[in-house]
Amino acid sequence: MLAEERHKLILEKLNIDSVVYQSELVDYLKTSESTIRRDLNYLHEAGLLKKVHGGAVKIDSDPINTKDEKVEIRQSLHMDDKLKIARAAAGLIDAEDFVYIDAGTTTELMINFINERKAVFVTNGIVHAKKLIERGFTTYIIGGELKPLTEAIIGVEAVNSLKKYNFTKGFFGTNGIDEYRGFTTPDIREALVKEEAIKRSKEAFVLADKSKFSKISSVCFAETSDAKVITTDKEEYKSYEKIKIIEV
């Protein structure tokens, strides 16, 4: 069967069922798992379906997120995973590191576990800067527009402020992770800051609990090749071949 025929049949089945499974498609199309995987990757990159672990869903059943949640809401979600991820991230900081910490609930938690007193920190998070200072760390905060919803400093001035720095390590939050759409966030002004900071980090790490995988927000701030993901339960994400994962 030609690839075009398989693609047509996959999309027709998806239109009826809203979700298709890789194992199901192997039997349905009488072909191999590797062929189905390539077909789903192709259709995903073409924007015709959304590839997820073990199969695919209709695009309209998994919409692109265009809004941020309040910090107070995000702080209460997936707390066990966030604490494990935060502790692991903090353990990566060495003496003499010049570190960027992005605004975000999990990156805020990691400050509680940082023990390396010789490291120097730069952040765009208001709460992050306060916590770092309270713990006695040398801390710089970038300038720019303050976004109340995420308590982050964002915008063009923030990007310009970052251009004087070169970080040994950077730690970032994200709203979504997708193999082909990359790391995403709903706000273009916040995305520009994340993008610049990642470019200026020798090593970049994205802190992400399981709720962030297979989610897409409206603005991409980095490709999956630009950073390693620190998360729990790597087994859940073994099908994400293009994402570099550090398992907690």
C-alpha cells in the first residue's frame, strides 16, 4: 500500500474515532510498527494530527493553549513530581557556575534545594530573586515589564537586559513540550525572554512534570534539541525520540 493511501485511511479513522492507537493501526493497515510510526510522524509534522504516546489524536480534540494560568493555581498541581524535579535540578549547580533561573513554579521550588554558595544567579522571577537573596546567594534580576499573572519580567527590555550575560547553566519552565513543535508558552513577550536566555546558556535544562508533555502553547521559544528535560517516569516518554530526557 502506498504511503498516501495509508495516510488517507489513518485520517479517515481518526475523524471517526478521534483517537487511534499505533498497535491498532498495524493490524488495520497490515503493516509494521516502524511504518506506522513514520506515518504518524509525517502527519504530525504536517499538522494533520497530534501524535501522542502510543498513537495519535485529532487536532481539534487537543487544542493549542493560548492562556496562562495564575501562579496560585499552578503551584498546587503535581507537587510531588515538581519537588523531585526541583531537587534534581538544584543538584546540577556547581561552584563557579553563573546560572539563569527562569520564572516558573518548579524553578522557584529548586531554589529551596540549592546548596552551592559560590554560584551566582540571574533571574526574571520576582519571587525567585527574593528567595535567592533570603538564602544568601549573589543575585541579579533583569529589567523590563512585570507580568502580574506569572510574576515574571518580560518584553523587549528584558531581552536587551539579557544580552550582556553568558550563562554556564540555565533552568527553564515551559507550558508545553512536543517533539515537533518544541518548547512552548502562551505569551510571545515571555517566549522572547526564554529564547534569549536559552541561547545564552552553555547548558539549558527544562523542568517539566508529566502534564507538560504532548501539550502545545501558541509560541515556541526553543526546539527540543536546545535543552534537556528534567522529569519523572522516563518510561512514560520513551517514544519521544527527539527529546533529551534526564530522569529523576
